[in-house]
Amino acid sequence: MKKSLTYADSGVDVDRANALIPEIKKIARRTNRPGVIGDIGGFGGLFSLNINQNKQPVLVSATDGVGTKLRIAFMMDQHNTIGIDLVAMCVNDIVVQGAKPLFFLDYISSGKLIPQVILDIVDGIAEGCRQADCALIGGETAEMPDFYKPNEYDLCGFSVGMVDNSKIIDGTNISVGNKLIGIASSGLHSNGYSLVRKICFETLNYEVDTYVEELQQTIGECLLTPTRIYSELLQPLIRDFKISGLAHITGGGLLDNISRILPGTCKAIIHKSSWDTPAIFSLLKDAGNVSDMEMLRTFNNGIGMVAIIHDSQAVEMVERLKAMNENAWVIGEIQGADEGESRVIFV
């Protein structure tokens, strides 16, 4: 008689996936906050909205992945921080609207589920949620034989936040004379890694464990540094200052992300020498012979978040940030723009 085939024979082990659920529940519980209803594991995550503080509550949502930074995690066989990147790429896009992140969901797919790797990833996601003060209320793991190379996976994240309609930050109040405040990144964050890998591992022929003197660490450690999460840092600033615009400096760098929030009559003048650029960016620029403009439209160059604020409050905001042990600088100002003129100009 022919053997009776099972799903496991095709490479999908449902029992192995189900065995992870109790451990993932324990990790997710660490992120619980007011509003969470029940544990993960149901068909949908439940979250009760407290709208008492909002006259016209508006939900703000974002989704993203980590991109080819995942390859650094694969090369180092280190998976407990990449989840922080996943959360950061979503919640940083929410907070720039003035919103407070509420909850997060993830999607993890691989050719074969390796239990410890999955738990390490989820542990990083939970840490990211803790930093953002949002709850991990659901997710999905998918085992997809033949879709991925051995020991590789992909991640996607989804976050939802809330803001009162009257407090949405969308750039419409940006005006001539406003100042741009740059808040430091933790490094490369999660953008430009295809170029990063080409320079580091093809041009320079580094291995992930190559110690780089100017970085004071191995190249792998530098490249796997988690993306900064700005949510909790920005909440009191949004409350206490008249912020006209916020830009998360992600894919597209300073050039594209600042221009997307500017009114049509405004341009941003950015002074390139006004902030401290981490050594990794100089290394990439020099080793890859990367032009200034390519650097500025590919990487964050040391600025992970930009706030646009009335000039009378700029110095006070920088001082507040420094008192919070943050590196921040006045990096530019808003001027009037003529039709067809560049929206972001570096001087």
C-alpha cells in the first residue's frame, strides 16, 4: 500500500508551530498595557480603546519590514534584536503623525520553523513594543517549504496608534522661519543595507566578525545595532512644544523624508556640518566612493528624526533633549520656495 502522506511530509510541521504558542504567549504578556483583552492565539487580537481623552479620536496605522538587514542577522546567527527594528520601522511612522502607538502585530515566515530562532525574534519584537509602550496582541508564523533558503526568514509588522483629530501633525502648519531639530539615530537603522552589504562584504571584503578600529567594534555588531524607537521620547515634546512637522528619516534619507511633509510654498535649508556624523557613514562613503547626494538620499547620516518647530522654541527643545541624554542639534531652517525649486537644499 502507498504511504499515507501528511502535511509534515511536505515540510510543514503544525505540531512544532503549535508547541511555540505557549512560549510566545509568555513573551507577549510582558508587553501588556491598558486596553489589551486576553492572550494572543485567537483569530484576532482584541484591544479596547479608551477615547475619553480624545474629542475626535483618529486611528493611525503603519506597516513595514526590516529589509536586507535581515541578512546580517542570518550571517551572525543572531536574531534577538531584529524584532526591535521591525517595531521601530512601524511605530516611528505613527508617532510623526502625533499619535501614540497602541498595539502591534507581526508576521514571520520561513522555510522551516526553528523554535529558538522564532522565540528570539519574538523576544526582540516584545522589547521593541516595551520601548514604544505598545502591546503585542497578535501575529502569525508561516512555514513555507522551498520558499526560503535554509535558516532564513522574512518579517513584517503592523502597528496601530491613536491621536485626537485636532492634534494631528501633518506639516500643514510649517511656515517660513521655522527651525529643523535633528535627533540622533543609533546608526544605520534599517535602510540602505543592500548598498551597505555591497561595500562592506564585496568592496572591503569584511567578514561579520572583522573588528573595525574606527567603529570600535566588529562590522557585524555595528550593522546589527537596532533601529532607534522615538515614540516615548517624542510624546512629552509633542505635548510641550509647538511642533509643526515631524519626519522619520527612513528610506530616502534626509532628502526625501523631509520634503514629503513640507507645504508647497516652503523649502528646508539644511546645514550639513551642524551635527555629528557617526563613523559608519564616513566609512561607507569613503570605501564606496559614494557621492554626498547619494549618501543623503540613501542613509539617515546620523539623524533619525527631524522636528520642525517655531524658531522661538528651537533652543529650548534642544536643551530639553540634551537634558534627557539625547544628542540633538538645530540643523536648518524653513524658507520660502519658488515654483519648481528644490524642496530640500543642503549647504
